[in-house]
Amino acid sequence: MQRITKGLSVALLSALMSACSSTVVTPEAASTTPAVTSTALDTKIRQTAQASLQAFNIPGIAVVAVQDGKVILAEGFGVRDVASLQPVTADTLFGIASHTKAFTAAAIAQLVEQKKLDWDDKVIQHLPQFRLADTHLTQTVTIRDLLSHRTGLGLGAGDLMIWPNTDKTSEQILAGVAQLPIAADLRQRFAYNNLMFVSAGLLIERVSGMPYAQYIAENFFQPLQMDNSVIGFDNLTPNITNIAIGNIEYAGEVQRFALDYLQDFAAAGATLSSVNDMGNWLLTLLNEGKTADGKQIIAPAQLAQMWQLTTPLPVAAKPGPQATHFRGYGMGWFVKDYHGVKHVSHSGGILGMLSLTTLIPEKNFAITVLSNQQAFQGLTTITEEALEDVLNLPDTDWLALQTKQYQAFMQEKTNFKLKPVANKTPALTQAHYAGEYQDSWYGNVTISQQAEQLHISFAHTEMLKGVLEHYDGDTFIVRWNEPLLEADAYIRFSRDNQGNINSATMEAIADFTDFSFDFHNLKLNKQP
């Protein structure tokens, strides 16, 4: 695992500079660059991207911006891999993660237009094996509900079946959905849930008669000439080497973290793409679903359905510099008002890599930013500085604003400490806790004694292996072998009436742990 000091190593900093065609500008220069023409706009985007590399400790960034039916910028900045120091180019593949949801919704839109289904069809009409823990919900949930995060499942519920990586089949994952706890009534509130999009992908397979990855390739990647894009890391051919490798800033250092781009997220987040390819996607979306050569990929009426606000989200009482008075989720896209125009967007994140796509249809403008570091504030900075010019908004120093937020967040992580226990209660002997545990939706978790220490291993998740550190009484801290997961968790054991350990629950310790580590949904029952 290669590490880079927080200020960026001399070798990497040199590589970043040589990979950029212009001198890095100061935050003040980046935020005051005048913009009237597309030439000024692409200059500002380029300068802001270059400045963001160092400000947010990001090794590599790629950006594509389109306006008035043409690409005004498609470029890479920095390096795609801190080990090789090879530069990011417009063809470098990144995991775009949850932006895949937009393709999933678009695939459904095609099937709706072909009269093979309807947005408001019940899911079980087309995917009979679909089940939720509540019978009424199972019979009522529609395709529109799947795609707008309002089925009643909680935030990230069940993600441990696919995050980070799994050996479960799609059928096993779908079976696990039936055991997930219900958090709310149908359509009561928004709760982002990846497994509902995995289910939508299986529905597409059932209706179209072809695997999800093949459907997206034949109906989107090929006609849009997204020649390098693929669904699923395993579908990369050996000759493709221009691939970004993720990084995580941890304990003051940027650390290389190679991951397989969410192979198991399928229709929820398994796409690899480049800014050259994403440019064609953006142009098609802004052209009401029609490609440059005139082929109608998505019917305008169905695209409008995807971009309608379906599930509301709360907004601040006093709008900030983004001037948002209402926002929500459509189908595969977030939508909101933004200084009086419609703002359509989606982000994506895997461990060590982020993406952000934003469209302003009324201004015929769109931008996608990809990075191989988890500093989302860097992507926000580039996007907001561009929108500032597109909409002729008052100047905000987004680089300074977002840098402050990022540094505060990193400081919070660095300073995080467990609350000390004043009068610690001793634990039972280790043998009492060791054994096989089972959760109804995840499966088996093993706790074993090794060299006088308790170890934990999740049967379907290779990366979830660690050791138990006593905290208080029957509560332990799980320290994962891979600290870059940043997902240490409490595990609390319970006893039966005879005082024997019979079950356990878990909970992430820190608020900054990714919500896809949904340990809190586990109910681990000790097996005889």
C-alpha cells in the first residue's frame, strides 16, 4: 500500500504539475476568473480542477463539460495511480458508482416506451420472486418506488450483502431483501437504498431477456459510442490499462486503495467510464434523449418522468449560496431548483473514488467530475465554480469554502476518540463469545479464539475480518484488519436467562463511517 504525506510527496506533486498544461492558480484566482464565452468557461474549469488537486489532496481528476451541443472540455489532471504516476487522461476509466442508477432508470424508460412495462406497475408483476418483510409492501411496491428510494426500507439497508464486495449471487441478495427490517411506511419518506436498484436491474433482465450489463452495453454504450465503458470490473479486457486507482486520506496521509469498482453493486453502481464517454451521455441527455446521429435513445416524455421530483427531501430554512428552495429525488436522479432553474444531478462513491454529474437543462449545460480520492468537496468546488459562470451568479470563493469544510471533516476524523468507560465491567471468558452466529438477511458471522484473542469474520465479505477489543461488560470494539474501511464497530452480546451468550448486535462507532456499513440492521443469533 503506497502512502503519500498529507502535503503530497515531492514525486507526486511533480507528476501533478507535469500532467497539467497550465500553472496551478491560487484560490483567489480560481474564484475570480471572468467567464462570458465558452473559452473563458473551460479555462475556469481547468484552473479550478488544477487548484483542487493540491487543496484536497486528490491525486487525479477528470472533467468533461458540455454546452450548447458540444464538448467544451474533456481533460485529465494529475495521476491515475500513485504507484505508477501515470497521468489521468480523458480516456482514464473511473468507477462512477451510483451514477449507474441513471442508466438503470433510463433502461426502464426504454422498456416503458416499448410498452413492456409501466412506471407504476407492481414490481412482482415482472419480478415474482421480489419480496419485502411486509406482505402488503411486497404486493404494493411499484417500479417507480424502487427507483425513487421510497419503499420503506432504511438508509443503506442490506448493503452489507454487497459492500465492500461479496460472494453472494444476485438470487441470494434478492432473497436477503425479504428479511430486511422495514423502517417506514411506503412512500412516507426518502431513504437511499442500493438494493432496490439491484432489484431493478434483475427486473430489467427478466423483462428484456438479457443480462443487465449486456442490456446497458447494447442499448446505451454502443449507440452513444461510449466505447470504453463497461458494467462490472470483471468485464474489463486485459488490454485496458488506463484505469484510475482509488486513494483514501487517513491519519494525515493519502493512501493507495485498489478496489474492484463495486463489482457486486450491478445496477446500483458497477459502471466504469471515462470523461470522453460521459461527454456523449451528457450530450444525449441534454438533447432530449437523442444521440448526435439522430437516434432516439430515451423518449423525451420518459426522460421528463425521470427528472420529475418524486420523493421530497428537506431543505434549509434559509437557502445558502446554492439558493435551493426545494429538492428531491426523481428516478435515478436528484432534482432541485437552483437560482430559479432546474438542477439535475447524481453523485457516486466507492472506497477511494468519487463522481459527480450535474445538468442544467435550461442552459444546455452539463458537467461530470471524476476523482480517485474521497474528497467530495473537490468535485463540488469544480462544479459550483462552473455553474457560477453558466448562470452568471455572484462570485463565491468555492475553493476556500469547500477547503475549509474538508479540513474540518478530516480534523474531526483525526481527533475522533472513543468515550472512556468510568467503571468498566469485566467480560466473560473468551470461550463464552466464540461461535457461529447467523443473521436472517446477511448469513453467517464467525467469532473465534486465536492466540488468546477473539477474531470476527463475515462469511460473504472477504474484507470484513478483524479482532475484538474489550470495551465494557459484554460490549467489544471490532477493529477491522483493514483500517482504511474506517468502519470500526461496537458488537454487543446478549445473554439468555441462564447467563449464556445467545445473540449479538452491531453498530458503527463513528458518524463518518459510510452508511453502507449497515451493521445496525444485523441481528446475530448464536447457533447451537
